[in-house]
Amino acid sequence: MICYNERVVDYFQPLNNHNHMKLKPYLAGLLQSLGVTVYCLLVAVFFRTMEKLSITPIAPVGTALMLLLLVFSAAVTGLLVFGYPCYLAINNKIKDALTLLAFTLLYCLLIFVVILFLLII
């Protein structure tokens, strides 16, 4: 806040009055879980491509690449799952953040069960 001619100006007021939850929680959760699923499928395609091309890096390099991929994957999926709920929580929308997180995790579980069911049949 800045005092200007005896008037207090709050530059963050437009942000505070803004409705942060533009999508419904069930739709945002579905989109986030689909993003995680697509990312996991891309990593699986990468592994299959490496296997089909018979590319085997030298042992220490391969181990380092696997660890780098693990760290990168944790960052990407963490951002997809927790990014928007953290943004909502920082803006004091705790209930919306927890609801969105619950929907995201439930949709991830549902996608997992559906894929597992399709693989069994």
C-alpha cells in the first residue's frame, strides 16, 4: 500500500478481488490428471523408442540420465498436480485448493484403474 495525497492505494486490490477459480474444480482436476497421463505416456514412448533403436548408453551416463529424467518428471508432474492448488492456497482459497487437489488425485486414480482394467481384458 502506498499513501498518495492522503489516499491509500493498494496496487494488489484488483488481484485480491479477482475470482481465481475460473474453471470448475472437477473440470480443472480432469485437465490436470489428463496432463499427467499424457506426460507419462510420452515418457513411456521415449523408453520404447530407446529400446527399439537399441540405444544403450554407457553405464554411468545411463544412470545419470535416468536420475535426471526422474528429477525432471517429478518437477513436471508436481507442477501439474500441485501448481494451481498452491496458487489458490497462496491467495487464501484453501477450500478451492483442497477440492481441486482431491479431484485431480481422484481422476488420476480413475485413469489408472481404467487403463489397468483395459490391460487385463
